[in-house]
Amino acid sequence: MTHQRDRIHEYIATHPGEHFNALTRRLDLAPGQVQYHLKKLQAQGSVVELPLYGRTHYYTPGYDAWERGAIAVLRRETARDILFCVLEQGPSRPDAVTESLEIARGTLEWHLNHLTEQNLIEKHRDTNNHVTLVPAKPTETTRLLEEITPSLSDRMIDRFTRLVDNLLAEES
């Protein structure tokens, strides 16, 4: 492998689920370079890609399909916060999560769609059709959460989105 390809592979191994733009920024490489080396790494079976929610995420082959989808979602700070909240508080009503995290209900629902789609949270309905949020795989999810830290730029985007959502919710 070339030096650049080694750098890309090592970064992906230590930052599973990182997306393409983050790779180019973190490694200070041109997009074409990263794209070229990723194709070579994929052809060798050293890297697996997962396009999800408008971003392409990269992993070493040791992660199964569930882990790859979960990691992609957990790279978003708000999704992580929601999951932490439900893991810490146990089965929770959506209103309790929005209050605890001080996020708009729309923000919660957007992230919950992804969290449920990736089998991280389940929505249980009681006889009155009230929803309770429950962690789907608490042990496995906790292990993944320990491995993942969202990038600074991802955290800043999430915080900006939260701010705008909260301001819009106040105006309604």
C-alpha cells in the first residue's frame, strides 16, 4: 500500500463510520486522492462503505451490517444524546426526552426515525396509543457508544440545527 492509502486505512480503522468529507478534511487530502485510495482499499477488501442518510460512511470489514448502520447514526451528536437519555432513564416518553435534552419535538422525531430504522431504539405503544421509547440492544449499543466520538464539525452542525429548531419551535 502507498503511504496515503495506509493513512486512510488507519484513520478508518480508528474512526469507524467516518464519512467521505470528514476523511478529506481530517487527512488534509484532495477528494480525488481519497476517492482513488478508497476504491483500491475496497477492491482489496480492506474497507467497506455504507451510503446512509446522504453520506457515505467507511469501515474496516470487522463490523457487521447492524454495527455499521448504528455507528453511522451514532456519529450524530443529537442521536447519541437521545440514545444516552433513553439508556440512562430507561423506557421514556418522547416528551420527557425533549424536555431533558431541550430539543424540539421535530428534531427528536427526525433522529428517532433513524434510531428506530437502525434498530437502536424501539417505539412501544400502550393500549391508549402512547409511545414509550426503549433501547433495542442496550448492551451492544453501549459498547458501540464507547467506540465513537463525533467529529467537532459534526457536533457543531448538530448544535446549530438544534438552535434553529428550538428558535422555530418558540415562534410557533
